[in-house]
Amino acid sequence: MAAKGELMAKTVLAVVMLVVWAIAAVAQSNDREMFLKAYPLCFELYADEVSVEHKTCIELSARYASGYDRQQLSAAVQRHIDEQQRAADAEQRLRTQREAAATGTSAGLEFKGIALGSAIATIEDTGRFSCRDAGNPIADRICSLKFNERETIAGVPIRVLLLYYYSGKLETISLTFDEKHFSQVAAALVEKYGQGNSRSETLQNRMGATFENRILSWRRGQATLEAKRYSGKLDASGVMYRSDFALQEFAKRRKSSVKDSSKDL
């Protein structure tokens, strides 16, 4: 009886699986017919329906309802795939930089794989940042997150993330966030880098009220990480990763700029 019952159970299971497969096959067939009618050009250009090109073609055609002609669609698909590959390669380089950040002049100072001393090309290839000429001694180029991009530190939303480059190399990372999250961010930094140094300074607003500004700092190789409870405003905290070279280069360029300005008298 037991053997018969087991055989019956296996038979029922097999029938159920067959029904499920049949339903899935019908659904897949219906989906294919729907896509074929909606995006016939994708099936003409890319016969291999499991290829990246075919899937990308349908994705782009669905996203941009205005449509492409044959040549435009083919170019758009290749461009999109190339951009995705560059972004993937850039992410891999960021992971490599994070692993390598424990050595060198910054000795472990990095933010989510963005390490001091890394090349600007890595950031540009991610597609998440826009870069511009600085036009002042603080840097040659400054990169910031694009309008639709978001980033966090220790789970806290970042208001502003700026990357400063001299001669194509990252020398300063500056980010700000709401002051109410300072303790959370500071605790995460301590967990990652150790206790570091702590000091305080007294700030005064226009009304004469005073506030204690807590400042934490960590020294690694030829670079410093600093976290301030109040950074520019009383409602904003800041974290800055900065190489010694950034300080030296800024001082040198600022001095040169002042000398040049004195001639215009």
C-alpha cells in the first residue's frame, strides 16, 4: 500500500509539473507574440532573442515611445551597451581601488571605493558624476553627483558630494549631510578607522549664541580624514578626505593667484 501511495503521489506531482510547464510555455508564447507585434524591428535586427542586444533593443524601444528608425535603433543599442560596459568596468576599478587603498599615500582613506589618488576617468566612466573645470586654486576639476543620483554615508543621505582633482588625480573628497545624523556617521567612522583624534571648538552665531563644534580626525600616510559636527552651517555636518598634496598645492596656487592680482593695480 505504501509503495502504491508513493507511486500515486509521484504521478500527481508529474502531472502538476506538466501543467505548470504548459501554462508557462503558453504565457511565454503569448509574451513573445506581444513583443513581436510591439517591437518588430528588434526581432529583425537581433534574431537571437536571448542576446543582450535583443533585450536592450526592446528596453530602449519601450522607454522611448517616439521610436527610432532602423539605423538610429541599432546605434542606440550599441551605445547603451557600451555605456553599460564602461560603467561596469568603472565599478570594478572602484572595487580594486578599495582593496588597494590600504597601501600608498592615502593608506586606506576611501569612500565606497573612491580612493584618494585615483584617476578622474574612473568617476567619469561610472556615468553618475558630472565634472567641470574649477577655475580657481582649489582644484583643476571638480566632480559632483548628477541631479538624479543619490548617495549615503553610514545609511545617512548625503546632501552634497564633491570630488576635487589636480592633474587628473583625486586629492579631496568632501561631503555634507544633516547635522542630526552626525553621531551616527561619527560612530561608523570610528568603527572603520578606530578612535582617531578628537577636539572641539566654540562657534558663535550672529545672535551671540555659542555652540560646541566636535571635530574628529584620522591620519593615514600622507592624508587626513576629518569629520565636523558643524560644517559651514549649524544644520549641516561634513566629512572630508584630503591629501597633504591638496593642501600644499592649494596654498601654492593661491599665493600665485594673489601675486598675479596685485599686478592689476
